[in-house]
Amino acid sequence: MKRLTLMSATVLAAALLCLAAARAATTYSNAVDGVRTASAEREDVNVIFKAAGDLPGMGKVTLKRDGNNVTGGTWSLTVLPPDADAASSEKGRLEGSVTGGSFAFDGDGNLTGVSSVELSVEGGTGQHASVGGGSGTLNLSRDIENPPKLKGTLSLSF
């Protein structure tokens, strides 16, 4: 009887491991357009952005800086239905912290981009209420056709 119980426990543990492996993180990719809303001379740089792709919506990232290094911050993304308009309801929200990355500035001190900004996915609401963790990256560079604006990519895995 003890052997049967031990074998049953082993089989159950293996099945749970397989189930956990099958529930691996999904990666969501977005193209983003943004505008900087704070002076680059300040300690914090804020960027408001619009995301299009797997998780369309509107977001904000606040980046703390020390020179050209991103030293921390926060981010959030309000996920909307594809082709949302003013009457659309949000599907949910994702949020987290910023853990690193780098800034690029032109000779006049204007922000020209951020690269390899490391994002920690810490939670969500609505359709994303079950999200308990994950990671991501944000990369933005000056839009050549409209220099005050930034464009790039946002990738999140959870």
C-alpha cells in the first residue's frame, strides 16, 4: 500500500510539473508612439505612449535617471479593444516597475531615445487581474518624420 501511495504521489507531482510547464509565459509585442512630457534636465523623464499590436492601448512610463542611465521608475498600460474609440471601455490594466536601461540625448540635451528599458510586470486589473509577474522591454527613438515624437517597441511576457 505504501508503494502505491508513493507511486501515486510521484505521478501526481509529474503531472503538475507538466501542467506548469505548459502554462509558460506568453510574449506580447507592440509598436509604440510616444511623447516626452518632462524636461530632460529633471531627475524624472515621463513618456506618454500609444501601443498598437498584441496589447493595444495607452500607457505611461516614468523613468528615473542618473546621467544617461535609467535607474528606476514605474510604468502602466491601459489595454483597450483593437480600433478603440472614445466610447470604448478598457479591457484591463497592467503595471509594474522599471529596473534599468539607458537614455540618449542630442547635443542640445533633448531626449532622442531610450534603449533596453527593463520592465517588471507586477500586476493587472480587469482581463489581466490574474497576472502576478513577468518582464518586458521598451525601446524608443526619435521619430525622424516628427522629431518631438518618439516611436519604438514594447514587449511584455507574462
